Amino acid sequence: MDILTLKALHVIGFVAWFTGLYYLGRLFVYHAEAGQKPANERDILQKQYQHMMKRVYKILCNPAMMLTWTFGIAMLALNPSYFKMGWLHIKLTLLVLLLVYHVYSKSMIRKMESGKSTMSDLRLRLYNEVPTWFLAGIVFTVVLGKAELLNYAYLGGGLIVFAALLYFGIRASQGKKAA
């Protein structure tokens, strides 16, 4: 298999992986919001959201994550010279952190199933935006790093500013909802 085919499969994998993570995050929020409904409605909705969360995680997130890693590692095996490039180390660090997020999401599903989840609606909305932060960091790292335009200080500062904008945007939307 040539490098371009592997790259295309890698891109398909990470698009599907992020799609699953975004959807899973929304299901977490919906599950929490269902907890504020009357008992009969809450029980039906939360049971359905728990079912959906397990399916999204098992059928979409896990296979897509495995495809992403498999084809990424295959590209590195075909072109080990990438290991000499600084941007790859940042990308791999972000990917390992994204993998931690992915695995932690499974523990959140278990907590919600057992009724032990203590995350507030706001925290779940923030949690839902974490993949956006990773996506921005990974894309800018790869695109600018390959073009040798990557300034690590600007990347770090930009990601911090981006995270702050996400936070304040969510807080603002929460305020409008209450009004």
C-alpha cells in the first residue's frame, strides 16, 4: 500500500473518530439535561441515551480510533524520517492525550449508567468541546509543521486563547438559556 492510500485511510479514520467523540459528548449533555425532567420522562430518556452512548463508543469511536492509529503507524513505518521532525512529536503527544480523553469517556459512560456521574451541565458542555481543541492543535501542527512555519509559542498561545474562547462562548450560551 502506498503512502497516499494510507494517508487517505488515516484521514477517513480520524474524521470518523472525531465525529464519534463529538456525538458522544452531546449525548453526555443530553443525558444530564434529561436528569432535570419528571421521573417517568427522565428514566426513559436516560436509558435511551445510555444505550446510544454505548453504541456510539463501541461501533463508531473505537473502530475509528483503531483505524486512525493503524494507518498513522503504517505511514510512519513507511517513512520513519518523520520521526526527525518536531511537529510529529507534538502531534503524537496530542494524540496520546486524545486517547486518554477517549478512554475517560468510557468511564463517564459507566458512571452515567450507574447514576454516579457528578459533572454539571456546564462541565459536560466544556468536556464536549475538548475534541475541538485537539482537532485544532493537531491540524495546525501538521499543516504548519510540514510547511516549516510552526512557531511553538504561537501554537501554544493560540490553543490557550482558543480554549478560553470556547469556555466563554459556552458560558455565554448558558446565560442566554437561563434568561
